[in-house]
Amino acid sequence: MVNNFFQRVLKIIRRNGLLFVALAALAVLESLTGKPLRRFPAYVDWNTIITLAGLLLITTAIKESGFFYWLAYRISKRIGDERRLALFLIFASAVLSMFLTNDIALFIVVPLTLSLQKISGGDYVKFIVFEAIAVNAGSSLTAVGNPQNIYLWHQWGISFPLFFKEMLPLGLILGFWLYLGARWVFPVRTIHSSTAQPLKVHRPLFWISAVLFVLFIISVELDYDGYFLALLFVYYLLMQRDVIKRADWGLILLFVVIFVDVHLLYRLEAINRFMQSLQLDKAPVVFAAGALLSQVISNVPATILLVNYSAQFKWIAYAVNVGGNGLLIASFANLIALRFVRNHRKYWYFHRYSLLYFFVTAVSVYVLLI
């Protein structure tokens, strides 16, 4: 019994390793800033947490319906080549992220990819890593593609089409290297399905959840997402209780802790002195600072921090969108993507490709655009 208990504890630690790291960082930062615990809830962007919680519930329900498995089966029959399949999923990830944001795109594509893995029996970790890179690249093009672009769009004060025009050169560079990288990594190899037919789809659960997905996105736009989240909980609690049980609530807690960590980091006097010492009126400095800061505190906090010290919105946008790739913490989308993966080598795979992509794209953007 003791061994079983320790095995369960170790399983929880492995699954929530980043959460424990974030909690340790919180303890250190709290001791350095002296901020009381009662203030911590005010440091969290609860709108983001509510949106993530709603998406988590709905996509878990769709996954439990068996729809992703059925769709994966159909795709595997039509696209039997590993490279073509990878390019299809990467392209889908990039396009969806332009309009649904990078986080939502991953909630759709990654469960589909995991279903493909069950059907073919292969290791699809590399697929998910490239999907994370793809949503960071694709979302850079539009003003609503990711949280940092939404924030910069309002600060910049330009139209939606003009934002797209300004970001197009960056998007072309990111897309070019993403395409070449995918062709290099994924071989032309036949994919064999390990099952004769797809599992039965729970159609009522799928269609109701699909409608709820659309309504939830609308509720987010209208600022009624908090009320809608409550309705989601009530519905799934009464009709499909397993959805609530199987949702990855550790991911939500991780984001809550990260928000507190970042806010406490801003409170350090050394950070303010360092930012003021930089020449953030110059494009090369802004680009380098934004790209590197994104690797340390992620690109959304880096954006907010830089806007307080510089009005070079275009170069900030280039920097933080390039900086979304690289280290795992560079973008919240990276955390979401790998949270779905159960492979113990997932961090190695991710950093092997994402860091190389970050280096190549950062150098290319600096040489060609800055």
C-alpha cells in the first residue's frame, strides 16, 4: 500500500512538474517582494483563466465523444503519407490560429493528432511540437491571433487590415522556415492504420458540445464568458459528469500560478532599472530585448513590459511573435500543447526543434527586416 501511495505521488509530480516549478518560483518571488498572499488573486487575469476553463471543458467533451478518433480515422485513410499528414496538420494549425487564437487552435488540433496516434500506433510527439510552432507562427499575422497581438493592436491604434499588412513580412519568414523544417523532419513514409474501423461516435455529446463551443466563443466576445462557464459546469455536471472528472484542471492551476509569478517579477526593482538602462527607442534593441525576454517570462508578459518603456509597436510585435518559440515558457501555447503529451521525452523533442526554429527565424528577421 505504501508503494502504491508513493507511485501515485510520483505520477502526480511527473504530470505536474511545471506546476511545482511555478509554485517554487512563487515562494521565492514572494519572499523577495514581501507581497501578502491575500493580494495574489488580484494578480491573475481571470478573463484568460475563464476562457481556458471553458475551452478545456468543451474540448474534453468532444474528445470523450469519440469524434476526434472518427475524424482521425477518415484522415488516415485519405492521407497515408507521414510527411503529407504532418504538413496538413501544421497548415491547419497555422490557419486556425489566425482566426481562433493560438490556444484555441491547439485545443482542436492536438486531440485530433492524439487520435491519429492511437489509430496508427506511431509516436506523434513531433507532430504536436510542430503544431505548437505552427500556431505561434500563424497567429502572428492577425490582430486577434494571440493575446500579445490583441494587446498591441489596441495600443498601436491601427486598422485590422493594416495590422495584417505590417505583420505579413514576418509571417512569410516564419512560414517559410516552418515549411522547410517540416519537410526535413518528417519522412515520406506510409502510415498504416491499426484498426479496421473507427469507434462509435457519441453524436449527441459531440453536436451539443460543438454548438456550445461556438456559443462560448461568442460569449467571450460579448464579455459573458463567466456566466456561460457556469452554465457549462451545470450542463456537464448533470448530463456528462465524466467530462468534468477527466478535464485537465492542473493546466488551469498552472496558468493561475504563472500569472502571479509574472506579476511579482514586475515588482522587482532590479527589473525596472534594467529596462530603463536599455535603448528601447532603437529597433534592433527592441527586437533583441523582446525576443530574449519572451524566453524568460513568456511573450505576453514581455509585450506588456516593453510597451511601458517603448512605443516601437511594430518591432515589439516582431520580437514577441518570434520569441513565442524557443523555450517552453516562451508562449502559453507551448505549455498547452505539451500538456496533452504523455511521452517522457516530450521536453527534449520540443526544445530540439523549437530552439533551432527560434534561432533561425530570429536571425532571418533581424537580417531581413530590422
